[in-house]
Amino acid sequence: MALVLPSVQASACLPSDWVRHDGPVYRDRLFFGLYEAASDPHVFVADDGQLAMIYSGDDEAHSSIKLAFSRDWENWEEWGVLLGPSQQPGAIAEKETAFYLRASATDHRIYFIGYEDGATYHSDIYLARAEALTGPWTIQPEPVIRRGPTGRHDVYLVTSPSVVAHEGGLVIAYLGWNGLEDVTAVWSFTATASLEGVEWQGVAQTDVPIGMEGQITARPDGGFVAVATREAEDGREGVFAACADDPFGPWTSLPEPLLTLAGDAWEVDEIIAPSITYDPETGAPYLFYTSAEHSKGWRVMLARPRP
């Protein structure tokens, strides 16, 4: 991926030295604790000042979007299902990689990928809306971004939407894969919309560095940060970051990963789906991500800059 060096402000947007919390900060246990399913964390500040996290979890044996709350970044309590068959029985069956946007006090939105069959994973991006964070939520029946021919590419599936405000409108960034089991290429795309955020236009391949399974976040200083997972120089999976003053770039990558796979009791097989959240009072960044032990499941992890 070719990245053009931007301003000094963007290139210095994140610290380079991070320390992990001791173990997972959130675990969603299934089957009497034999398996865990909490992944794709997206953390933000709710209307009442609480920390909120939407994540991919289980509802009636389907991947769904669930909600948890915290007061201190580390201790989380499950609230329940926002988007799942128990709440919207007629909607798309499987839901993952959700991104929350508060458009106003009575206009709450979740952009997420939805698909009917995990064997094919033909995912598109959908929109759900509610008048309050805890719902009730209504999922629009048609996708807002579809898989299929996109520019010069035949996109097999889409994933990892991020939606940020920019220049009086919205920008969405997401990933497109050219396959599933045989994937050989992953592209990042952007599109724009009015603040209504339903009709997206100008879909184009853009060097937004969120692959694989990352997010972009607006920074307190007005710029943007993107995090992603890819292989580090030592061959282990790592979480990498890039900074820009504009969501369309140019982006500059931090030279070293923020984290690499620890290979300990928690980070066994993967560390994926990273996102940055900022403390609204101090401006300090927090890194949430998913650790995977394929035989036992997925857990939400936390890291913060070393003091």
C-alpha cells in the first residue's frame, strides 16, 4: 500500500509504546463457559457519560450485535442484544463488525455487515436506527453498501465499516474481499453521504489502512487515526496504526506495530478487529481489540499508552 507522508500533526497522532491490560476486559461465555463469543469491539461514550461497547456476540445461535456498559474502561457489564433474532426476527440472519454513530439525541445508528449463510459469507453493509441507544432498533431491509462489482474489482464480500463526519457530511470506509477461503486480495473503499447516511455515493478504492478488520476514528484534534492487523516483521500478527488529517488521506503509518501477538494464555491464535477510542475528558487513547483462541473463542482486550 502506497502511503504519502502527511503533516507532522498527523504523523504524531499516537504514542508508539503500549501496555496491555492484564487479561481480557470482557468475555461472553457460552455453553456453560466452554466457549466465548465477544469480538469486534467498538467503544464510545453514551449520552449519560457511561462508556458503551457494541460487539459481535451470540443471540439464539446467530452472530448478533450486543451492548455492554462500563464506568472505568476495564470492568464491563453486559446489557443485552441490540440487533439479533430475538429482537428483529425477520431481519438478516448474521451480523458482525458494527460501528455506532450518534447523529442526534434521537437518531442513533449502527452500521454493520449482514449475511444469511456463514458457509458463503455473502455479506453487505446494513443500517439500523433507533431513538435511543438501548432501542428498540429497526434494521433497514436493504443494504446501504452492496457486495459485487465495484470499480475494477469483483467484491465477494464486504466487512469492517467505519463512519465519520467530514466537511458537513459522512464518510464510510470499509473492506472488500475477492473471496472467502481462497481470498487473495482485500481492498479498502470509501463513499460519501449526506448526514442522513442512507444513500452513499462516489464509491472508490482508497488507501484507508483498515485491513484486516480495523476501524478509523476521529481524533480530538480534528484528524483521524486508522488501526489494522497484519503480519509484523517477525512473522507474528500485529496491530498497526496510521494517521491522517483527512479520512481520504494521505495516511502515514507508524513504523512499528502497537502490539504483536503475545502468544500467552489469551493471545493464542489471533489479535484482530482493533479500534481506538479517546477519553473525552483527557484525550487519552485506548486500544480495544479481539484475541482469539480458536478452540475456546474470542475475547475483548485492552491496551493503553505506557505511562
